[in-house]
Amino acid sequence: MAKLDIINVPDPLLKTKSTPVDKVDDQVRKLLDDMLETMYAAPGIGLAAIQVAVAKRMIVLDTSTEEEENEPLFLINPEVTWESEERNTYSEGCLSVPEHYADVERPAAVRVQYLDYNGQMQEDLMEGLTATCVQHEIDHLNGVVFIDYLSRLKRNMIIKKVQKATKDSVIL
Ligand code: GNR
Ligand code: NI
């Protein structure tokens, strides 16, 4: 396994629409394993491939708490097949927008169809934090970051701060 580098806003890659995976092979599984290691190390509860600069429709998730066993989920070519009328608001963060948080409203529950680690089709109902997180990750696959839901003023302010923090952390 290998830990990968996570890209930050305003990297234009984060605006690209990722392309479907056509075959779940060992190369795909290797990337999923590396993404999971990267997510756990961050630490985060989700990660989309585009965040490690791979424009493929793959995400990893683990919303289990510290006291629980790890419960990794691997989703390839995920599609929302149903969303609840009920909405939920969470204070969201993103590993590509480090140290910034904002409320985002989304469907409280979704059904998601996807290929699993073995290339088998699955359909799961997701609720609570898992529902929020999977929608946040599917947004990444479509080139959308949570700050895109904020006003242009707030978004630009956050991008500037992340850029500055990223530059300041470069050791010359
Ligand atoms: O680690 C993460 N936490 C989080 C919290 C609330 C809503 C969404 C998320 S996803 C984020 C990791 C990430 O950036 N995934 O793309
Ligand atoms: Ni994110």
C-alpha cells in the first residue's frame, strides 16, 4: 500500500468530470487500497480518486466511529437511484479544502448503485453521515466541491486562505 498526495483547491483537476471505470481489475483494486490508506492517514471519512489526481469514478468511505471496527466501503461508478424528500444539514469539510467548514443541505437518505471491490453490482440505502459523505464524494466525481454551494464571496475567501496556507507550508 502507498499513501498518495491529496490535491487542494484551486487545482483545476478538482473541476474535471471523472470517467467511468470499465473493468474492476487488480490495478483498480490497488488504487482503492492506496486511497483508503491515504484517507485513514489524513484522517478523513471519504475520498474520491480525483483528490489524488486520478479522474476515475471511484470513491472510498468509512464513517465508522473510533470505538467501532473499521468499515471501509469501496464504490466504483456510483449512481444515486433514489433520494429522500427529507433534507439534512451537516457542517462539511473536505481534505482538498483543509481547515474550512460550512453547512451544506442535502437529501437525508439516498439509494446508491455501484460496483464493489470485486466488480459486483450493489445497491445500498445510506442515511445520516454516510448519506452526506457519499453525496459529497459523488459531487467530486462530477467536478463539484462543497464550497461551490457557498456564495462567490465566501468561496473566493476560502480558496485564497487555502492557497496561502499551502504556500506557507512549502519549505524553501
Ligand atoms: O473527511 C471528510 N469529512 C466530511 C465531513 C462532512 C461532510 C463530508 C465529509 S468528506 C471529507 C473527506 C473528503 O474531502 N472527501 O472528499
Ligand atoms: Ni471532499
